[in-house]
Amino acid sequence: MIKVRTFHPVVRLKALLAQTGGITVGEALSRARQNLDLIRDDCIAAVDSKLDQIGALWQSQSPDRFAEMYRLANQVFAEAGAMGYAELSAASHSLCTLLAGAHEAPPSGAAVHVHIEAMRALRRLDSDESARVAVLQGLRTLAAKR
């Protein structure tokens, strides 16, 4: 007969969470928001720069332009999401979807151009939620046609 032994490893995080003291989840989130606010301007400037680089790459004839555009759009996806620009993040993801198959067949030039311009517009449509949602829905429809 085989004897089954059960092993329960000691998980350091579990032990730390069980200790009294520390900060609450709400306090941790509040501190994280405060820290993000400290770097917000730098991050938004970096996003703007990446949008300009994506536009410049689109105009270039570089053989690896789609891969580089994908890399930059992926970074915008992450950074915009972290800064609370959900629609810009989603538009960047949509552009990544378009560019993902570029090694097999180049994406539609019009679709890429519309995504780039929409991303620039979404960056500046801070207060008009209905416009942001409409732009994003149009991009999703366009990306689905690929």
C-alpha cells in the first residue's frame, strides 16, 4: 500500500497578512493613487511622445515599422490604463490587434491611420465621455473587419 504524505509549504505572504498592524487595502490604494499622481505628468508626456512616434513610424517605410508600432502601442495600452485613460488604453489594444498579423499581411492603411488619429483625439477628450465611447466603438467595429 502506498502511503500518501501531504505537504503544506509555509507561505510568507500568508503569514504577513495574518499579522496585526500594517495598513488597510483602502489606505494602500489611496497611497498608490497619490504616488501615481506624482508621476502623472511625466507618464502622460511619455504617452504623447509614443503617439507621435507611432505616427512617424506609420509614415516611414522601415521594414520593422509594424513591430515597433506594436511595441509602442502596447506600452501606451499599459501606461494609459494605469493613468486612468481607459478608452485610450482600449484604442491602443485595438491597434495592437490590427498590427498583430502584420507579418502575414499588412493591415489596412486607413484602419491604422484612423486608430492613430483616434488615439490622439482620445488623449484630449478628457471630459466628453459620450464622444470617447463613440470613438472607441467605431474603432472596435473597424478592427473587427480586419
